[in-house]
Amino acid sequence: MDISYSDHFSPNRFKTYTGGVLDTNSYLYESPSGTRILFDAPQGAGEAYRDERIDALVLTHGHFDHVADAAALISSHGCPSYCHFDTVPMVTDRDFFRRWGFELEVEPFTPTHLLDESPLAEIAGVPVRIFHVPGHSPDSLCFYFQEEGVLVGGDVLFCGGVGRWDLPGGDGELLFRGIKTKLFPLPDRVIVLPGHGPSTTIGREKSENPFLQA
């Protein structure tokens, strides 16, 4: 298991943990008021964040590499959990991914709060703009923190790439359209924190991402 962990909040108020067989990123955000929100829970996140206060767990989508340690984190920290309503079957059914043909299972749990696209939502009292950008997965959500200039993007937009669309529920054209119409209108300087790989910016992906130039 590949693990990297930054134990200091960046100037943009985020810590990063990367773990699991797919090198999945999770991000711990500390708001100006001190509320701490964890985005995604890959394998190993439970141990990495064992001594951190977590006030809410938010899932960008329900794929197994992003939710592997979700149940353990919820149990150990007693925190509420947030996701899109299409994520619910993926995390409440132990055998969901076996029916996709994957020889794995996720410890089930029941999310406490459901999210959808909103120009101004609140998560644990913290304001955030939410974009629903399906195509990689029907439940994919992106979270924009305007004050910090940061987009937590899950597996929607990567540095030089996009989320794969050949899994069940995937749709490449829907994904490309959602990125162009919902994310690319954000300021070029906005930092994108993706579900895999290094961070990037909206401006860089608009001008250089080979999947999004047409």
C-alpha cells in the first residue's frame, strides 16, 4: 500500500493523504472557524487520521477506492457522513462491487446526509458550492471553496486527464460536458485537488488537457 501523508495544513487549509492500491487522495480541510471536513476515505485513511479531529466525512463518489475506510472512520470518530443519493447503494450493500465483477467488498454504513448540486450548501455549518458532474460515476460531486480558491474534484478532473468512463454508469460525453459547462467557468487560478495524482488548476486544464480541447 502506497501511503503519503502531509501533517501540516497547506496555505489553502488542506492536508493530503494518499493510500490504497490505486493511490487515492483524500483531503482534510480546516475551515476558518476550525471545523474539519474529510473528503474521501481510501484504504489506510483510518490509521492516517486516527489522531485527527474529524467533524464530517464527505464522499466525492462511492467507488471502492474512495470509501474503503469510510465505515471505520465514521465509527472511530463518531462523525456524520455526506454523499450524493446515488452513492447510497454503493456503501450500504456489502456485495455491490462484487456484482460489478470485482472480488472485493466494502464495510457497509448508512450515510447521514444526502447532497446534490447547490450554489450554496452547508456541510457541518461550512458553506461550500457543490457541482454534480456525472460521467465517471453517476454520483460524482465536486466541492468549491471560493475563499480558498480550491475545488475538491474527486475523479472528475485530473492533471492532464479526466476520470475513466468505462465503468458501470460511466458516460464520457456527459463527463466532458459537465467539466466544460460547470467547472471551466471557475476562475483560472482555482486549484483542483483531484482523487488521484497531483493538483492542477482550472486554467491549466482548460488550455492543456488533451481530453477537453475539442
